[in-house]
Amino acid sequence: FTGSIQGTKFTNDLNRNGIFEAGVDLPQPDVTIFLDQNNNGRLDNGELQTPTNSLGGYSFSNLSPATYTVQEIVPPGFTRVTPVQPVTVVANQTTNFDILNIAQTPPTVTGSISGRKFNDINANGRLDVGEPGIPGFTIYIDLNTNNIFDSSESSRLTDATGSYQFNDLQPGTYTLREVQQPGFVATQVPAPVTIPLSTSATVPNFTNINFGNRRDTGSISGRKFIDVNANRTFEPGTDQPQPNVTLFLDINNNGRLDIGDLQTQTDNLGGYSFSNLPPATYTVQEIVPAGFTRVTPVQAVTVVANQPTNFDIANVQVPPPPVTGSISGRKFNDINNDRTFTPGTDQLQPDVTIFLDINNNGQLDRGDLQTQTDNLGGYSFSNLPPATYTVQEIVPAGFTRVTPVQAV
């Protein structure tokens, strides 16, 4: 004893009753209908399936009395609205189960507009290779085209590379403007951008909608030199230029060359230059060459728009440290009276005061260098400038000095 399930797969349910009505609703042919035995919502091997015919009809016959779940592979662009529910089969009866789909409303395809705010160094109205972006500028969509940034208008702030981007823009025509800043003159203003109405996901995104500005800048240049006569002013023929010295603009004034600080090398005439600098004050620092000291004070250097600023930097040579020597020896009891230390015969004299007699008066005075002999009778004076010295001692009681007092 078996039963069957049949029905119609349809769309465009005009009267919203969920039941197929011929002549009103639209049948959906070639849709795969299947009995979902394990209720996982997928068509698995072994599950009964059939395609709908030209009238949207389908049928499953010779079914044992039970409950079944009738599923479909929903066609692209449609959504099933008939609930997934148990369908009961009764012996020797046909159960009707219609399935309604409705067409999905295609999403509105949106576009984007992006570009860069750049320093048009050559003022030709184009973004050329090497022209830098300008951060911190406000780019906005001028909805009412009054050339004024209103609070209700969408805006973006250019990033470190001068870039900006507006996303999810509905089809329409957009006029982009920038909020000008002092010290800049516009050289490129983009035309309005039209995002077309489209149902295709391939609507173009509009890039390279750029804003060009010429920046009013100045420069710092000068000479790095060895100040031979120590007057802090470069004098040709007397002072010497210093090539290959690293100079940098110390942005955070920490006295070190950091990442992001502008730097340059002095040329073979000691010259250097920093150009395209916005009007401001700068600190020009250097990596001081070994053996030199900077004598030009570290100070603020003011850059004025469209003007060069000269700033020379003088170094002087550091005098080399003095070469020194030392005096050392042994204090001993000359047992065999030969005035030469004989190991095993003569005796070492520890704890004897030895001093350099600066004024040669034979006495230990304040300011005379002194030391004590160690347990082996040794003594030493180090870091002595080249000169002649008189080595004296405080002769221990019961002894007489036999080494002559002489210049060392």
C-alpha cells in the first residue's frame, strides 16, 4: 500500500496566498526537487530526486506511508518562501505540496572614488613620478556644489601618502572638493565623477581622482667647514671645507638622526642644501666627524616661503691627547753594596714613601706626587707628561740612600 507526493513549483505569487493558481502565478520548470531523508538540507546520494516539468510540476510515487521532507535546489536569484515542513503520505492517496519561490531584489551596486592629494612641484597640473603626497587635507563631497564644506557633507582626511577614498557610493554624480590650507595653491581640481546605475558587480571604481597643489616652500643651504682661525666665519684660503659630512634636520630636537629626519651629505666644497621646505623653523644638526668639535651653536633656522636661508656650520679640530710616560722601579737594601739589586742577596723594602720632588728641595711638599712601595719594594708613577723628574724618598730610619739623586 503506497501513496504519492505531487505539486507545482512556482513563482510570482501575485495574490500572496502561497498556493499555485494557473494563469496567475508563474511555474518554474527544470528545478531539482528531492526527498531529504536525513533532513540535512542537501541532496545526498540515494535520495529520490526529480526535475520540475515545463509546467513546474513534479511527482514522487510508490512512497511508503510516512512523513517526508520535500526540498529543492533553489535557483540562483530566488528565495524559497514555502516553509520546509513534514509532508505526510497516506496509503492509496496523493498528497499535494506546492512550493513557492520569489525573485530576489538585486542589490544596488555601489562604487568608490579614490585618489591622492599631491605636491605639484613643477606646477604642471599632473601627478608626476616623485611628487610626494600631502597628508592632513580634508577632501569632501560637495553635495550642494556651493564650494563650501558643510557639516552634513561626507569627508575624508588624506593619510600619510596623501591618499583618500570614499566607498559605498550610490549611482549618481559627485563633485569632490578640498579644504584649502595656507601656503598652498591649487593646480589640479578634478571634474565631477558619475557612478552609473548598474546591476552588475563589475561597476568600475573610480581611482586617480587627484588634487594637485603647489606648495610655497623655502630652502636651507650653507657650507660645512673647518674653522682654522676659530672666528666661526668661513674665510676662503684660510678655512677648509669639510666634504662627506652627514647633516640632518632634527625634527624632534633630540640631537640624533632618526628615521624620517631629512638628511644629506656635504659635497666636495663642503656645501649642503635642503629644498622644498614648508615655512617653519628647523634645527640643522650634523654627525660630527671624529677629531672635531662643532663651534657653531645649535639654533633655530627660520625658513620663509620662496626664499633661501643660508646657515654655515663650523667645526674645529680637537687637539690630540698628550702622550705620557711612567717611572717605576724597586726600593731595596743593598746588602753587598754594589748599588744593583741582587736577588737572593739584597732585601726588598716595602712601605717606603717615594715622591717626585717638583721644586727639588729634598722634601715631600703638598702637590708632590707620592706613592708607597709594595711588598716587593716596587713603586710606579704613571701618566707623566714628557719632562725630567727627581725621584726622592723618605729614607727609613737606620738607612742611608746610596743611589744618587739625579734627573729621570
